[in-house]
Amino acid sequence: MMEFNPDGSMKLPEHMNRKKEENKEKLKKQRCICVKREVVNFSAPKKCVLQITLSEALSDNRFIETIYNYFKEKATVPHKLTKINEKQFEVEIGTDFKRCSDCNHLISEYRQFFGGNIIDEKGTCTFKGRSFCYEDYF
């Protein structure tokens, strides 16, 4: 059964509220990053953006560019890193046959750097894993 807030919006289930609060605490107290996947252009040529936010516990952001430069050497997809401020970055991922796999590879590099301690928000990303779908790539 759906419940509503006094302002008319739907209430989130308890497990989703708990997860949201845990992620807020993680970004305040632990060394981690939040990666939000957004599809900017849904029609061909598709374009995606990874919005990367660093936690308050991180004082040095050089690892973002270092890992990105390592990714740049191997990636086939067109891409661009933009520094918004000291705690926020955006990685644009252009259209290519390996768009989704290159994007996931970059996220896994950051995940490996933090020993799995990242917050990965799907946003408007339509990628569903290893299954091939022509629509996801072009």
C-alpha cells in the first residue's frame, strides 16, 4: 500500500530511507565517492555523464585524474573529464559500440581503488548488465 507525505509526495519505503541515510553518513565520515550515472541524450548518438562526488573525508582529489588517465589509454569511447570544483567531477561518455562496457570499466577502477566503498547510483542509466541490447550502444 502506498503512503503519502503531507505535501502529497509518495513516502519512500523504510529500506530505501535507511539506505539513503547510510549513504549520506558515508559521504560525511568515510573515504568514498558517489558515482551517479545519467544518460544525457537518449536518441542516437547517445551520450552519458558520470557525476562523481568525493566524500568530506577525502582531502586529495588527484586520484580522480590519475585513474581517468589510466582509463583514457584503454578506452575506445570518446570521453572528457571536467572538474566542477574540488569535490565534484563529471566524465562525459560519448557514443560508441563499447560505451557501456567502458563506462562500467571506469567505475570498477574507482571501486577497486576504494576497496568497494563507493556509492553507485544508477540515475537514468538504462544498462542492465552483461546482456547485449543494440539500443544500449547506438
